[in-house]
Amino acid sequence: MKNTKQHGSKAHLLGLVCGLALAVLAVAPATPALANNVANTTYSFYFSGDGATQGTNPREKDTSSVCYLRVSSLGLNHMNFYIDGSTYSSGGWVNRTRGGVAVAYYTGHFSIHNYVYENGGSWARLTSMSDCGSGSVSGMWSPDSNESNPSLN
Amino acid sequence: MHHRIVTPARVAIVACALVLAGVYGVPWLSSFGQKEDAPQDTKSDPSATYQANVPFDLVGEERERDAKGQEQWDFWDFAKGWDWTGTMRLTVSDPVVYTSPEAAGFQDDGFWPSDASGETVVLDVRIENVDATCRDSVVAENGAPSLNLSMFELDIDGTTQYPSYFSAPGVAGLVYGAGKAESYTWPAPGESVTARIGYSLDLYREWVQGTRLIVATPPATDLSYQVVLFTGWSDGAPVVELGAATTAPEGVTSGE
């Protein structure tokens, strides 16, 4: 009887510990995905009027992290940026920018939220479109990022 | 009465057709209805062509400023595209192919591409700062005088690849965290550094198989290589012609 009671107590204790552990796991923040392809590469876009789109070459996207964007020079009032994603580097590009567009009004370091990885994409490219005339924009970007920067979208 | 007979040959033909449709049809179909704005097409000849193992100078010139004091320049004026003014003297080695990034001496710090395992093309770049000064705008943005090694893009048989691995003396005071800071280095005036830069051949093959509909790619030693000195504008960018790639001897991990 004594042994049984002890076993019962141990079982309750074990259950309590497991329950607490599960509760802790449930409320603990998820470990952020390690941002892999974080190296900065340069972009320079020149626009001779509204509507045209320019973009970088595709880069591998390894995580669901935000994209990093640095706007070094901005020769227009503002610039519309997009993160396109695809399963293939060769095409099938779909705009995966959160909210559809990320607008920069000034230079600086930024983040662009996107859903490339969440939609099965393993390739991303930065594209840009002017809707305010001719001018240029240049800077750096990376498909993944572990930096904390103001979000454009 | 005519009976249709399912022969092994017919089965094989149907199977091949299904496989080909899966490999090529899916990416082709998925491209419909999507915007297909190409990056800058390379149409012009390189503005300068340098050779491997021969030192050459990249001289940075001052940029103009607009009414707001913001730097402005024509992107195709490459002397104004470098991150410095003055002279940097570069020497780029011929490519060497290693079986993996580890074999090439790169150390994984958690910021490698997800498929970082295969053959890696390695260049050793000697960067001598003759009298160069990092642009104020670059110092302001990066936190310290710095040169981004991502400027050394590798053209493999006409396909441009970004670097995946870096090994070079770091820069103190950068605003970037681990990973992003890896691609930056800076020799002080009168000093030099040797940077090792690696490119994933797996990424190249994935790219080629998707864009050129080629299933098999030549061995690394049969491909042609050229460095594109990239400042964000590819049309007419200066290049460095490289010789044929050689395979690193077994057990060799350093090109020093």
C-alpha cells in the first residue's frame, strides 16, 4: 500500500513536471530561424519615367526571415520595392511582399517583410518600380536578415 | 479486331514524357501570368578587362552631390561606383575547385547557404591599399571604412553567381552583426590583405538546369570563369579573365 501510494505520487509528480515542461514550451517564444543568406549585395536602378520595373538577379532564400534593404541614394521622392519569390531561379516570380509593396521615402537601413519562404520559395529577388518620374536608387540588400531595422511594410 | 498492346517501349516513352513534363513543364507553366522583368541585361562590352594573377588598379573618383548634399553619379561611371576614392591594387588568382567549403578552409558559423556541401570554386584576392580612402558615405552607413567582397561576382559560363563564403580579416566597428559582417574587409593605406572567396557550384548547377533546360552540366574544370567587378550596375562592368579551374589536391585546404 505504501509502495503503491509512492508510485502514485511519483506518477503525479512526473505528470506535473511533464505538464509544466509542455506549458513552458508552449509559451516560450519560438527560436527565430537562423538567417543564412545575409551577405549584402549591391543594387543600382535607374528609371526613365513611371511604370518600368527593375530587379536584381535571383538569390537563394534560406529562411522565413525579413529581407534586409539599405537605401544609400534616393534620387526620387520615394521608391516602391518588392520582394519576388519563386521555387526556381529561372522564373515563375510572384510578388511576396507583405502588403504588396514596401515604400522607401528616405535613405537608411530597413527590413522588408515577405512571404517567400512561407510559400515554398527558395529564391528571392529585389525589384523596384518608380511611380514618381525619372531618377535612380541604389544600395544593398540581402534575402535573409537577422538585423533589427525599421520595417517598410 | 485490332488490339492495342502495351509494349515496354510504349511504357518507357510515356514515362520519359511524364518525367520531362515534370522537370521542365512545371517551371515553364508557373511562369505564366507573372511579371518577367529581367535584371539589367548585359549588352555592352566590359569597360575594362583585367587578367588573373596580374595586379591591376581600381581608382575611385569623387561623386557629385545634389542640392540636398546627397551623392549622385551615373551608375555606368564605374570609377564613381567603388566604395573608395584613390587606388586599390587587386590581384585575382585563377579558380581552384574544392570538394566542399570545409575543404577550402571556410568555417561554418551558421550563415552558410542551406545546400552548402558540394563543390566550391575558390578565388584568392590580394587587395593592396595604395592610397585609397573609404568614402564618407560608406563609413557612415557601415560604421567603419570597409570594402564589400560581394563586389567579386563570378561569371561561370555566362551565368553570374554571387559569393557564398568569405574568409578575410574582419573590420572592427561595423554596424552589422555576425554573418553580414563577414563579407567586409579593409586594408589600411599602405597595407594589403588576402581574401578568400568561395562560390557554390551547386547553386550554379541549379540555376543552369532551370534556365537552360540542361540536366547535366560539365565538370567544374571544363567551365569558363570570369570575375565581374560589380557595383550594382552590370552592363559594361569591368571584368577579370580567369584561366581554367584546377582541382585542389587531396588534403589541401589553404591557398596561402
